[in-house]
Amino acid sequence: MKRLIVGFAAFSALIILCCVPVCLAASSDEALQAMEHAESELASAYVAVAEAHDAGANVSELVGRLELAGAWLTSARNAYRVEEYDESYSHAVNCNASVNGIVYEASILKGDAQRSYYEGMFLTAAFSGVGLCILLISSLLGWRLFKKRYIKRVLEMKPKVGE
């Protein structure tokens, strides 16, 4: 029984050591490269979200994710300034993780907004065209009716020559 408990404890310790992430020290160059990469990814994500917003898309969720990524990048820069390179690297990686996919989602939202805009423009043009056709046809019919009545009245008002 004692052997079983000791074996289980050793096995559990081995599993725990395998599951716990290993702490690796990051150098200042690695942290700086990670921050530069995170900054470039964040900048491209901001540009994509701004383009989607200009197209008329609802980007409120993406802006929230960008704010979170910006906070991670700020934390990475602050940690780098105080020479906490491991923490700086970790925050830069978290910034990259939170920015991941934003450019793709922004391009999808931009495409949807542009498609919606063009569909709305087409419907507006179509209904305007139909309305103008109806106006033209009703004007022509109205003119013909008015013209007949006017000629009939004018002919009835014709003075009669006395005998």
C-alpha cells in the first residue's frame, strides 16, 4: 500500500512538472523584437479597423480588442524600461494574441458594409426610376385628359353667328 502511495505521488509530481510551463528567460533583444512585432501588428490592425469604420461597419467590438492590445503593448514597454525582459516579452506576446484575427474580421466587416451600401444605392436608384416612370405616365395621361376637356370647353364657348 505504501508503495502504491509513493508511486502515485511520484507520478503526480511528474505530471505536474510536465504540465507547468517552463520559465525561460528572455533577453532584451528578444523582448525588443517581440514588442516591435506587436507594434507593427497593432498598427496594421488599427488601419484595418479604421478602414472598416470609414466604410460604415460597426467596429465597436474590434475597438475594444484594440484597446486591450494597446494596454498589453504599453505594459510591455513599461516592463522593458525597468529591464523586466521576461515580463515585457510575455506582454508583447499577449498583445499579439489579442490582435490576432482583427485584420481579417475588419476586412469582412468592411466588405459587408460596402455590399450593404451598394445594395441600398441600387434600391434607391430602382425606386426612383420606377417613381419617375409613374410620374411621367400619369403626367401624359393627365395632359391628354386635360387637353380633351379644354378643347371641348373652347368649342362650346365658340360664338354663334347670328342670322
